[in-house]
Amino acid sequence: MNFEAINESLPLYFSGTLTTLKLLVVSLVGGLAVALPLGVMRASPKAWLSRPVWGFTYVIRGTPMLVQLFLIYYGLAQFEWMRESIFWLWFKSAWFCAMLAFAVNTCAYTTEIIAGAIKATHAGELEAARSMGMSRRTVLWRILLPSALRRALPAYSNEAIMMLHGTSLASVVTLVDLTGAAREMNSRFYLPFEAFVTAGVFYLALTFILVGAFRAAENRWLIHLKPRQ
Amino acid sequence: MLHDFLPNILSGMVITLSVGIASLLMALLLGLAGAAAKLSKSRWLVGIATLYTTVIRGVPDLVLMLLIFYGGQTLLNDLAPRLGFADAININPFVAGVMTIGFIFGAYLTETFRGAIMAIPAGQREAGIAYGMSTVQVFARITLPQLVRFALPGFQNNWLVLVKSTALVSVIGLDDMMFRAGLAAGATREPFIFYTAAAILYLAITTVSILLLQMVGKRYSIGVKAAQL
């Protein structure tokens, strides 16, 4: 192990960590915001609401995120109208394309998680709310979502960790995230072991932080479902 | 344009599937060994297996793949002269891909198998031993058939994620489906068409996998009453 080279590259890794976190937060927040209404639609008994959402999640969950990223980053550039439209300002940037691809990907998985949690809601919970005279809208906001979103937490923590690892694909489209930092260190010093093991340690630390944060969230919001001692 | 390159991409699909199946075999072996180790009484085995599953599941596939491909290469370059090889040994991307993906999904399957084995009541194993079966017979006749049943849903998930991660081996230069779609995209300047073709083929693989595994699931849950509300 050449610790001098690692030490020298640490600033690179820290700025890479920042890039990774930015990508992660933007895609998780964006994905979750869209997944909420989609999840409610997906759980709806009306086929015209749930089937199109199912189609979306099936296609996204059935194809690799790398393909989705390449489709957005390289694929859209094929079209003349795209290159001449005002959106091109965004779509020519690797940053925007990576965030969009990651957000769309996590959105599909999160939609299924939320829909699953909604469907697993006890029918009695909703019947009780209705019989108390709440409107459907009130039941949705006051009973269904608070209860379902809490129960979605454990599955969502898995998804967030998968997304943290997924952001490593950003290095393939020229962004210098944690993996990109490792690749840059490798090409600078030709020390692949040091470069990628360091990145691995960083990712492991981030994973543990995420796991800890979600455990704290579960203790805050899911305490009522913990097995009694 | 598309039909000129389609045979080429389809033969890339064969490579994608070979990588997937070869790494699945390796992952199955590692997963069974890992689950056995985690459920064993030896504290050492439990510790090693826990370290394995924690570290592997905490680091992105891409980083592990780059580590094994580039890091393994420098290791071999150092070792080759000492072992008496005159020429350097080159790691081929197929082997690196299979080793990495097999190693990663061995960790995920360890958890899947561990959960499945724990779902089998201990009394059944004890009853088998009380009837005079050897431990091998108990495993083959009592544990394994039920293990398949309990592990199938988790296994299906692991396999679908595995197939999609094989797209990453294109990053280290294996000419799989993704790589060939990229070449065709570059040659024709029609990336959208070729990445869409790749996406459709991946979707076909996942769809066929789901259908096949559903049939296997039916076969292995014969005699089990489905719970209904």
C-alpha cells in the first residue's frame, strides 16, 4: 500500500464524495417527489390509473441503469430537434443527464415500494377513518400516507443504499464522483489497488452513515412496529 | 441501419447471458457456503461470512469490478515472474466480470439462503436425524427442496439485479450486448436507436426470466396452500 499517494489524492476523494452526495440527494428527492403520486396511482384499484404506472416501472426496473443513462446522455443527442431546442442547454450536460437518469430509475423502484406499502394497509384502518366522517382526501393525507410511508421505510432504506452505489455510474459519463476520483488517481499514479480500495472505504463509510440515519428514522417513526422486549 | 447491426448485438446478448449464468453459478456456490458459514456454530466462520456480506454489499459493483480488473492485473504482473511465467498474464474482461459479479451476488445470495434455511422449522431436521438419516441425506431430502421454495422470491430478485449488472462489464471492455450497441451507435451516429434496442433486449431477458421462475415457483410450491384474506 502506497499511503503517500493516497494521502496526496485525499482532496480529490473529498470533492468526489461531495459530487456523489449531490447526485444522490438530488436524485432521491426528485425521484421520491414523483414516486409519491405514482405510488398512489399504482395502488389504485382503477386499471386506467395503475396499469400505465405499472408499465413505466416494469420497463425501468427491467433495464440496466447504465442503458438508461446512455439513452439520455448519448441517445437524445442523435436528434436534430433536440440539439436545437432550448432543453439542449440541460441535456448536453453530463450532470443533468446523470441526475435525470438516476432520479427516473429510483422513482420507478420507489413507486413500487410505496404502492406495496399502501396495498398492505389494514382495510380496517381506512374503514374506521371513513366511518369517522373523513373525506377520501382527508383519509389519504391523514391516515393512509402517514401509515404507509412509515412502513415503507425499511424497503426505502435499501433503495437509498442501492442508489448510493448506483451513482458510481456517473464516472462513466465523465463526472468525477467518488469512483471518478479513484479512476483519476489510478491514471495519475497507476496504483489501482490503492485507488479503488480507498474509494471502497469511502463508500463503505457512506453506506454505514446512511444505514445509521435510516435506523434513527425507523426508531423515530416506526417504533410502534418494533418487537416488544 | 438497425438490421445491419442486429445480428452483432444479438451475439453480444449471448455473451451477456454467458456472463450472467457463469456468475450465477459462482454466486450460488458462494451463497450456499456463506449461508452455511453464517448459520454454523464456529465464531470464526460467522465472522468471516459477516465481513464478506457487509463489505461487498457496502461497495458499488463498479468499484469492485474496477478493483478486480485493474488491481488484479497489477497483482498478476507482480506475481507472474515469481511463479516462473516469462510473459505477463492478462486478465480477460470475461473472467474479471464473472469473478466480480459472482463474488458480489454470492454475498446477496448468502442472505437469501440464510433467510430461507431459517424459515425451515428445526424440528424437521431433527426428525430426519431421528429417523436415522445422515446429515447429507437430511440436507438433500428435507432442507434443499424447501430451501428452493423459500429462497425463490429472493433469488428472482437477485438474478434480475445480476443480469442488469452485467451491463457494467462493458465498461471494462468486454464486448457484451451493451458494448456492441455502443459500437454500433458510434458507427452510425444513431445512439438512441441502438441503446433502445439494447434496452428492449434486456427487458426481454428479464421478462423471460420472470416467466420461467414463476413456473419453477409453481412446481416447488405444490402442496402449499396459498394464504388468502
